[in-house]
Amino acid sequence: DAGVIQSPRHEVTEMGQEVTLRCKPISGHNSLFWYRQTMMRGLELLIYFNNNVPIDDSGMPEDRFSAKMPNASFSTLKIQPSEPRDSAVYFCASSSGTSAWNEQYFGPGTRLTVT
Amino acid sequence: KQEVTQIPAALSVPEGENLVLNCSFTDSAIYNLQWFRQDPGKGLTSLLLIQSSQREQTSGRLNASLDKSSGRSTLYIAASQPGDSATYLCAVYGANSKLTFGKGITLSVRP
């Protein structure tokens, strides 16, 4: 099993540019989660999907952030326009089952730097 | 709102020492609690998951306990090794259907 795959691993962009982060969950998992990690706030849940449907997006900081899951094997997190305060590590995680409390498996993360 | 606290933020011990990492949470209405390990620049690796009905879980040199009523969990590491050096995060699944994380304890095991 390849685990959760995220791309790119590192992204450096200028303020105002669009950023798209990608995630491939573990095959057979039907829940997918996007998290953001910063030194100040730690790990925070942004949004999670179950069976490709967004269940809770209350953690999405503002309208500049959007996430999609067009099929069971792919999800994107988009930031448009990006700002320096968006600099963080973004993690994707997946789990089996229908509940957020099933064990989650994390990808390696994407380190985003917005200058 | 659920809050998870891990104190101290950093810990340094000599190799071979047995140690305990603490985690506390404010809302005892949780479904389970999970301990993760994070190496620098890497993702999170799940170490142990304790269901709310359980009191402890063991994996090798690791033992995690859960006391829901007092809002506490501990991760016990036996015979620590330099390879155990990492950040250890505690996270709880609560009634808000979210995984709430502590900020982690950065452990350094000195050879």
C-alpha cells in the first residue's frame, strides 16, 4: 500500500497567485481530511469528505480556500488568491468507515510558502 | 470547545530512561484518543488509538492510557532510544466529529 500521496511536497509562490494542492487517499478509504499545521496554531482540520461529499467545512478559513473531491481517489485544496499568512504545511489524511473518529492515516504534507 | 494540552512542549532525556508524556483535554465526551509521532519535515504516523471504552493500549515499548473522567491520557515509552526522538502529538475525537490536536511534545533522547 502506497499510503496517502500528496503533491507537490513543496510549493513556493508569490502573493496573489493561485495554489492547488493534491491528494490521493489510500485505496478503499472513503473519508478524506485536509489539515493545516502552523507553529502558532498547531494542526487544524480544514474540511473533510465522506464518500466524496463535503461533510464539514467549518474549518476553512475564508472564501479564498476551496476543496473538491471529484472521485474516490483524488482531492484538491485550492487557495486563490494566496497570501503570506497561508504559509503552512498542509496535510491530507484518509480513513475507512463513515465516521470522523475512525483511525486516520496521514500523507507527508505539502509545505507552502507564500512570499 | 475542545482543547487539548500537552505539557511540557519539549523534553530531553538520556538513552535508556523510561518516560511519560502527558495529554489533557477539556471535554470528556470523546469517542477515542490517538497518539501520533511526527518526525521533522514528515507527516504523522499513528502510534496508538484508544477507544473511549478502553483504558489502555500497548504496542511494543509504548503504552497509552486513557482516563476520560479526568480528561487525561499518558504515553509511556520504555527504555527510550535515540530513534525515539520526534514530536509526539495527542489528538481526541470528540462530539464535534473532529480530531482536535495538542501542539505536541518534542522529545530528544540523548545517546
